[in-house]
Amino acid sequence: MTRLQHLRPGLGSYAAAYLAFLYLPVLFLPVFSFNAGTIVAFPLTGFTFQWYEKLAEADALLGALGNSLIVGLATAVISTAIGLFAARAFARHSFFGRGPAEGLVMLPLVIPGIIVASSMLVLFINMGLQPSLLTIIAGHVFLALPFAVSILKSSFDQFDGSLEEAAYDLGETVVGTFRRVTLPVVAPGIVSSFLVTFTVSFDEFVLAFFLAGNEPTLPVYIWSQIRFPAKLPNTLALGTLLILGSILLLLAAEYFRRRAERSSASR
Amino acid sequence: MAISLRSDSAKGYALSMPAVVYVGFLVAVPLALMVAHSFWTQDYIDINRELTLENYRQAVDDPLIRLLLIRSVVIAGLVTGLTVLLAYPIAYFIAFKTQKKALWLILVTIPFWSSYLLRVFAWKLILGYNGVLNSGLLTVGLIDEPLSFILYNPNAVVLTLAHAWAPFAILPIYVSLQKIDPSLLEAATDLGNTAIERFLRVTLPLSIPGVIAASLIIFIPTVGDYVTPALVGGADGKMIANLIQVQFGAANDWPMGATLSIMAILVVAFVAAVFVISLRSAGRRIR
């Protein structure tokens, strides 16, 4: 026992060092986005907001942002809707082939991005679909579905099915039960799935890079900027805003997920 | 009719149908098309649909392709090993040594939600010749001239990928540690095991499923990573995905691109299978 207590501070400080390793690299983006110099190197040369001000003037960037928002919203709506049905099937119903079906829906998580991207390009061109926002959405729904299904499945898992049976017994219709019993309990999970799938789409690069055609999403736009050293500070400012946005979205998703846990636990 | 529709399995099939059909279609049809393309050949701008093994013969004979495939597997293997090794103590810490589990789990997953492209970009800035690390060390006076071994080579690729995939290693290992029945640990102690023996004979073998899951989740996508070798790999750090992209882009040779993709899938499947089988038997032997 005394040995374990000796181990404790060691492991704790390792954990702290590990967190620093996780966070420090990303923190350099905000630090240098306020740096007056155009070269990303120490020492810092002064504080400025000018890189952020320049972002508002970049039309190509705003176009790419618009594309990303459209793709992200469409991906979030479609994958959460399809995912909701599937999650309910996997959590509530037992049927022959359920295990393999669940495995199949999770498969997009473990296929290398380059394979998904290149094979979808081949598919869409053979179907006569030119690369566009539509093809990116189709690909992003594929990538986001595993996230939607696993989040929504855990909200169905935590929710007592006898509540629905009680509603039926008390004379509610199927629709009425869904609206008045199921939806309120699962709603936080739906919000959480929506936010996570939006983030997955908003940050995705390789597939969008293959399928974008002449409608780049934000990561594809950033990729085109990374090669130009003169554009570096702008890219840093943009990256800082994106990281901030992603983190806020994720914290919101986490908040809703917990509320879902608490609300189903208290009922 | 009404009765059969209300049956449990009928509902299950109906509800899961859209997701299963969608994913199934987008896995099976593109894969079939890729296999078909790999047996076709590029004839200037047209595709010659006569079936041939010519692409595979060319690919196997080409030393560059062999090198890229081997390098992709080696780099992905190093990344997997490094990531799992670094992550295991953290998973152990969260599972057994802290009361604030939820907080730690959120802390280790947040960076994953910032764009992957931007995290790789951040490493490019850090490791550059005139980058953050070199200029920082120069300013402090620890080095006299910039270190050049840290960017545009395989080391930079391994480091960057190990950073990018960290949360994926922690979570599965944490879940498998969390499932261990505490009475097993007590039993080991009662039977006279020291803390280290107990870890090696009870905790570690029982967490092998988590280690396997973490390794596969990292290894499989990493073999086909495109962004990291392109941004920080330089000429010596390029991987198979970069060549595949060239075939579908500038070189416009889809049959060769498809061939390389199929070869990459086969290599990944083979290495993953060998890994899982050997680790499972190792886990059994310790017990």
C-alpha cells in the first residue's frame, strides 16, 4: 500500500506532462496569431490584431466558410436522423444480424481516409456526379454516422423502456409517445450528436480535398494557404478562431450529453 | 400484417435499414469499383477495360512503391507503439488513481476536436528550421545553430501522428481497465502478489483487449495518412497515401491509384491480423 502511495505523485506528474504535450503544440497557433512579425519564430515582436482584421476582407475564405457551414449542417441533420433510427434499433430491438449490422455502421471509423476519398471519387464520377458540395455531404454523412449512432445509442441505453410502455398503456399513440416521452429524454443526445457530427464534417479535410471540385470547404481553403509563407499569419488567425469554435461546440455537446445522463437517471 | 410489423425484429430491421444500407452501399460499391479499376489499365485519357494483372506486376516491381508501402507500415507501427506506450499510464491513472475521471477524460479528448489539419500545421511551425522550437532554443541559448533533424523526415511524421492519435489510444485502454473486477485485484494481493506482480499478472492481461482495440484504431488509418507526411515528411517521409493522391490527381492514372489502394488495404489487413493473433496469444500466456 505504501508503495502505491509512492507511485501516485509519479503517475500524477506524468499525467500533467502528458497534458502539456497534448495542448502546447496547439497553443502556439493563438500565441503567434497575435504576433506582429510575419515569421513564426521567437522572440515575439509585438502584439497586433491586424491578422484578424485581414480575415474579414478575404472573400475566398468567406466563400469557403459558407460552403463548410452548408456541408456541416446538412451532414449533421442527415447523419443524426439516420443515426437516430439505427441507434434505436440497436439499443431496443433484438434481431438476427444485429451485431454485424452495428459493426458495419462503425466501419467508416477504421478505413484509411485516402481509401474512402479515392474510392468515393471513383464511385461518384462513375455515377455521373461531378465533385460538388453534394458529393462532399454524401461522403461526410458516411464518416459521421458512426459518431451519431454511438452517441444516440448511449442515450437510448440509459433510458428506461418501461416509460414508453406506460405511455402506451395510458392510451398515447405511437407518435404521441415519441413526442411526449421519448423525444424529451433523448433530446440532449440528439443535440450532442448534431454538434459532434457537425464538427466532424467541419474539420474533415482529405475527403473534401478529393471531392471539392471548385467549391472548397474551409479545410481545403486552409490547405491552399499553408503553402504560401506570406499568408501564414492570416492562417494562424483563422486557425485560432476555428480551434476556439470547435472547442466551444464540443463543450456544448458534452454539456448536453451529461444533461441527458442526469435527466434519465433522475426519472 | 399488423402483427408482423410490430414484431421486435421487424422493427429492428426497419429502423436500422437506412444506416445499414447507406454505409453498406458506400463500402461495397466503391470497393468493387476499385478492385475492377485495379485490373484495368490507363490508355492516355481512356481506361482500357481488358482485365490484366499488369498494374500489380508494375507495382510489385517498382522499388519506389515497395519502399513507400514498407515505410508506411513501419511509420504506422512506430506511431502505434509509441502512442499506446505513452497512453497506457494515462489510462491507468484515470481508471485507478484519480477521483476526477470525467474531467480527465474531457481534458484528453478536447485537443482531438480541433481540426486535424491545424494540429499538423502547428507541428510544422514548431519543428521548422526557423520554427518555434529552434528559435526558442536559440533565444534561450541552449543551442548555437538550428537543429535540422526534426523537420521533413520520418521522425517528424512519427511525432506528429503520435500527438494526433493520443486520445484514441487512451479511451479504449481506459474502458478495458475500468471493467476489471476489483475483487480480482484484492485476490491477487491476498495471495501474496506485490503491486508489480499484480499488475503484470492481472491488470495487464485483462487490459489486452483495450490495447488491441487502441492499436487497430491507430494503425489502420495511420498507414493511409495523407496530411502529415505531406506537411512535415519531406522527401524521405512520404507515404503510400501521397502516391495514391498523385495517381488520382496530377498523374491521372486511376487504375494504378486503385491498385495501390487495394495493395495498401491488403497489407493493412495482413499486418493487423498477425498483430491481433500474436497479442492475444501473448495475453493468454502471461495468465
